Amino acid sequence: MTTFTDFGVPAVLSTALAELGITTPFPIQAATLPDSLAGKDVLGRGRTGSGKTYAFALPVLARLAASKTPRRPGRPRALILAPTRELATQIDATLAPLAAKLGLRTLTVFGGVGANPQIKGLKAGVDVLVACPGRLDDHLRNGHASLDAVEITVLDEADHMADLGFLPVVRRLMEQTPREGQRMLFSATLDNGVDVLVKRFLHKPVTHSVDSATEAPVEMSHHVLHVRGDDRFPVLVDLLSAPGRSVVFTRTKRRAKVLTRQLVQAGVPAVELHGNLAQNARNRNMAAFSDGSAGTLVATDIAARGIHVDDVALVIHADPPVEHKAYLHRSGRTARAGAAGTVITLMTDDQQAEVRDLTRRAGVRPTTSRTRPGDPLLAELAPGERTFVTPSAAPAPVAATAGGAPRAGAPRRGGRGRGPARPAEGGAVPEQTGGARRRGGSGQPRSNQPRSSQPRSGSTPVHSTQSRTSGAAAFSSGTRVGGRRAGR
């Protein structure tokens, strides 16, 4: 069995990984490590969840430790650019425990939070800076940092940065790094201008592509549930009241907010994640989802890329996306790092043509079933006892909008057999750990198989506090595929 040490990873890092239960490199890591550790520019292509974070984190830390260049105030030695705050936080959570073993210091920089702590951190000196482009550009313009000492630059999720319109500022940042420095770019695709970055900033890059971003992993099972409009909400409640973590995607910010409130009222602890939330609310909601206080995350496509929580066994497209790449990125929140997962799309009569085209372009062949509330199929897709909590007995989820103060913390759900997950920030649970598997009614860990292949469990609620269809009318009046509503 090939180990990290075999590829040249320092023993101290290999030992630290082993302590976290990580002993065998994933394909993207095995492919890129020999070149990245040798200082070559690397272009890595692989879909989300394939293990790219360690593929660049290990050579960054190993090469910085070997160079022994002292850190200086305001002059980071390595720069990792990420498109979103959540991804930047998760990269740092992966890096920080390993960096500490080598005596290296990391820092995150992104918008939506106060700038002063970041300015102080930069002045104190940092080895690895993990940053979102916009806020870092602000710090550079204001003289709080310089990139002239950067030895290694990494662009993570480069195609997503292009989608978000960050390419001009990314180019401006890259031009401030030394031309002789090592550069690595990781991306699921090379469209939307990413190829321009490759040609402009990478010198004779070694290209490694281990899987296709346009194909779903084989560990992921896909289902389309053909439902009547007024059945969508009770079907959703049935699925989400089963044990385990689930991510539900909506088309708009307003829909995410409304659906979260309806689920909580129906006894399903849920938190929301969308662009209208202040950063402190995002952090608290992600922490509640990660630690199991809330088993359901209702999100817009802001969570479709760069969000990793261990043991997400179910992704539900409550509103099917318009674009097939969005379907694949959303679905990629489950079946990560070799684990199994189930993806469900809710489809009404008027969405049949769009969903059929969507899945065809995504390269998946879902199992399509007509479904009503109480259908035994729901217990097959989401096994385990259905449990609910009384809304009045549980705190409200954090739902502060940008600039506002968050309300109380997320409700805690009874009877949900959840294992540990990666914290929203600062944690040390690595991307490759599978976490505790989804549990069925017996309370025993499930095998690492798609949910549809597990023995059927009953779906009788442990205790019911109110009608489970209380939010059906509002939820069923939602967005048609390709439609637009206010509140995006």
C-alpha cells in the first residue's frame, strides 16, 4: 500500500495525517504530490470532494518548512486564494493542525467580518495566508500587506472564482507575486477564462486530471420523485425527519428562508445558508449543522461549491437547478471522499421536460418514481425512525440578515444519531474522514453503501407535535425550473 511518505511527504506530516486516520492518498493526491513537492507548477483537475485540499496543502507546508525563510510582518510566504468565505475557512481548518506541527502560522482573510483582526494578524507575520480575492485586494491597496515574499501561490476552485467574476482581481493579485514562485491551480473545469490564468501565470505546468467534473461519482445514487404540488412539502418533511444530515437546495434566498421556517415549525430542525445572511449568522448556522444541532441545511447555490461537512448522506433539490453543472456541484455535497450518498430531485408535472433535460446533460440516469406522502419508497431512500421536536420547545435557527444581529441558536433535534463532522471553522477533522455513517432505527452504523440499498426501516414518527403539512401551501407555490422570483 502506497503511503504519503512514499511520495516524499515529511514524516512529521505523515504522522499527523495518520493520527487523523488518513494513511492512503486519494488519486488526485497521488497524481500531483511528486510534482508539487518537487516545486513544479501544477494544474490539477478534479471534481469537488476528490481530495484536492490535501493535494496542495501538503506540498505548501512541506516546502515552506524546508525553505526555512523567516516570516516577516505583512509578507506572507504562501498564498491560497479561494472563492468563498466558507471554503477559505475550511481550507484553514485543514491546514492549521498540520502547520502547527511544523511551527508555521496560518491566517484567513475575507469580507463580511471586521478588518482589524486581519490587519493585526498580517502585521504579526504569517506563513500561509488563505484569502478571498476582494478583501485581500483591499488590504494590499491600504498597505497592510505585500505579496512580494510569496514563494507558493495556490488557486483553489478557479472555475468558481471565474463564475463569481473574480478573474480581474485574481489576475491583479497574481501579478504581485514573484514570477519565480511555484504556482498551483486546482479547478473542476478549464472554461470561463480559467485557461487564461493557466497560460498567463503557470510555467510549464504539469497537468493531472483524475476524474471528470461533468460526471457524478459512482457512489452517488440519483432519484427523481414525481410529486403533486401540494405533496412536495409533506414528502420533504418525511425525508428530512429521518436520521442523518441532509442538504436541501432552493433557487432563491427568500425560498431558503421561508422553507427553513416551515421545516422548523413542522418539527424538523433546520438552518439556512444564503447570501442575505451576515457572516456571524453563516458561521453559527454552519456550526449547528456540523455539530448535529440541526440536521438539515437549507441553502441556495452559495453552498453548492466549497462546503464540506462529513457524513451528508442526502441532498435534495427542492427546486431543481436550471444548469446541469449546478446539479452536479449541488449533488457533490454528498458522496464525498469515497463515501456513499443519495441525491433526490422533487419534480412536479410542469417540470418534467426540464428535469429530464437537466439530468441528461448532467450525465446521470436517475430512478424516477411517482410518490405520495407515506410511500414506502421514502423509508428506503431515507431509512430510520422519523423524529420531530416541538417548535416551541426549541430555539429558533440563526437567521440574521447582513448587518443584523443573529437570533437564538439552532434547535437541537432529539433522536438523531449523528457522528462528528468538520467544524465550520478552526476544526481539525480532515476532508478525507468519512465521519460516522448514517444510522438507521437500530442505532447501529450503516455500511458505506447507497441509502437505497439499505434495509427498509419504518417511518412512524416517534412523537408528533402538529400537522406535518403546515407549510405545504407556501412551499408548493415555489419556483418552476428556470423561473425567477423576487428575493434572490
